[in-house]
Amino acid sequence: MDALRTMVVGVELGGFAHAATRLHRSPSAVSMQLRKLEAQAGQRLFERRGRGLALTDAGLVLLQYARRVLALNDELGNALGAADTRAAIRLGIPQDFADVMLQDLLIRYAASRPHAQLEIKAGRNFELAADVACGKLDVAVAFSVAPTLGAQRIATVPAVWLGCASMLPSAGASPTVPLAVFDGPCLFRDMAIDALSRAGIGWRLMMTTPSLASLWCGMQAGLGVTVRTALAVPERLSVLAGGPALGPVDIVVHRASRCSEDAHALGDLLQASIRKHYAAQPR
């Protein structure tokens, strides 16, 4: 069954390298399964075409039966109460969104797709678009400051200074601004440094971290200021006025080139959740 599923997924995704990623197997394990199928069939099922593999006539026959066999196998598993064997839908989301809307998103998705499996990566913004492009994620939401090929813009929101007002001197003042930011690469870290540099204000890194929770802790402890959106600002922090000008930030959704119906449904619900959230926020 595993070898047949690898064959079917590879054909549906347009390549067996994609099948290896989707099924969480190594390329060598996939190659071994394909060789096993050919050995059991007693004839060639695949032929080299360019950099990939194409099905022979015998392979096309096997593909039709493989789909029927797998459908019957999955039906049997469901009837016996086994776990759903469909590939999990893989969602990437920045930590900012995970803290404020992930729970509501998952409740609504589970109600509409009760049998879908999910894998959630609440990670760094800069990784998410690349993970969709290389097949590690099906859908991802991310921040962007420039048009992104293949991404759909959902909203444009202002970036803001967060922290204690006393830590943000005006242009020409002698004190330097202490920054608490993500370690690089980070879109918001770059925005903060560029804005301060253009305004002629000195700065120093007081704290760097890969964790949003750690960033909030450091700022609440008075270590520095930061740049984010005004999404889910902790109670002890506030949006600072009078700082160097910051540009807007786009919120975009990335979808894999080959998405299942369940993945597209999750992407649509994600877009609706973000629009609903920002429509309720004051400008």
C-alpha cells in the first residue's frame, strides 16, 4: 500500500521529489519503493523523461488500479475507525498570528472539515514563503514589504513602535535607542534600524531572540523598544508616538502550486479570518 500511495502521490504532484516531501520520506526511500513496484510487476513501469520519470503503458494501467485499491483501502480503514490516511494539510503562520487568531481558525476549520489532518508551523516569517515554494507547506500567511510573486495580498497595515516612550528619543537627541528585536533575518528588525538610521538616531541591540514570547518578556522588562504591527500588543506595552516614520506592511497568503481541496479551503478560511480581525481593529 505504501508503494502504491507513493506512486499515486508522485503522479498527482507532478514529481516524485514532491511525493517524498509530502509523504515525509527520503528520496532514496521513494526510489526503493518504485523499484519494488517494478520488481513485483515484472516489467518497466517508469521511464526517464528529462530530469523526471514518466509512466510507461504498463505504469498507466497500474496507476488506474492503484487509485482504486487505495480508495478501497482507505474506505476500509475509515470503516474500522483507523486514522485518516490522507496527507495532512500543512499550515505556516507567524507567531504574531498564532497568538491571536489560530485557535478561532482551527475551531472553524475543524467544524467544516472534521476529518482533515493538520500540521501547524508557527515559525519565523522569513521561512514561510520558501517553505511553500519548496513543498514543505501547503498554505502560509506572512508579512511582506514588497510585492511577492504568487502571493495574494489580504491587507495592508501600519508598522508601529512598541515599548516605553522614554526609550525613544527624537532626532538629534544624544541617547541611543535600545532595541529588542528578533535575530536576523527579520523584516521588522530591518525596518527599525533603517528608520532610526535615516532619522540620525543612534541605536544599539539590547536583546535578540527567535521567540515572540521572549521578545515580549524582554520589552516588558524594559530592555528596549521594537517594531511590529499593532496586532496583539501585550497589556504592559503601548504603541509609541513621535518615533521615526515607518512604512506599511502587507499581509499575504502563499499557496502551493498544487493544493488539495482541503488546503484551498484552509487558505480561504485563513484569508477570511485575517480580514475579519483587521476590520475590527482601530486604524
